[in-house]
Amino acid sequence: MNSHERIAERKIKEALEKGDFDNLPGRGEPLILEDDSRIPEDLRMAYKVLKNANCLPPEIELRKEIRQMEDLLETIPDEKEKYHHIKRINLKITQLNMMGHKSPLLEKNQLYYSKIIDKTVWK
């Protein structure tokens, strides 16, 4: 342990003994740990800053809206209204898919991707 860590540990111990941490908000409540394992490491800090500012990236906002619409779908009793709601959900899903600005047929794991690369890359 280096000198900075020892000083910090000593200060924390002194504050604990004085009771400085006894009346903090959230004391005794479980910590809410967020799972950010699906977010690319280089984007985690930016996403956290945006989240703390109540500003989500557009694709996350759209995913959230789709999930809410799907939850609402279960409560709609009328079949005709349910059908129209499904169409609105499908439109939102299409908008989400288009946010990538590329054709799904050209993604790396698709057949056409390698064919196009073979035709366009100079050898």
C-alpha cells in the first residue's frame, strides 16, 4: 500500500469512528448496481454521463419506447386496435433498424458482405 492509500484509509477510519457516515442518504438500503457489460467499453463513460443528465442516446430511447408499446399491447382487448398497435410497433422497430444506416444484408455475418468485399477491394 502506498502512502496515499494509507492516508486515505486512515481518514476513512477516523470518519467512521466519529460517525460522519451514519446519517448519509440511502444508508441501510441495497446498492443499485448497473450492468453495463453490453455497452462497448469506450462508450460506457459517455453513456453514464448522458444517463445522469437524463439524456439517453436515440437508439436507447427508441428501444425503451418499443418495450413500453409492447407492454401496452397486452392490455388492449380489441383485436382491430391491437393490430394497429402492432403496426406502430413494427414501424418503430424499422426505425430502430435503420439507425445503423446500413442494409442488414451487408452485415459481416451475411453472405453478400464477403462477396461485395471480394468485388470492391483492390488486390
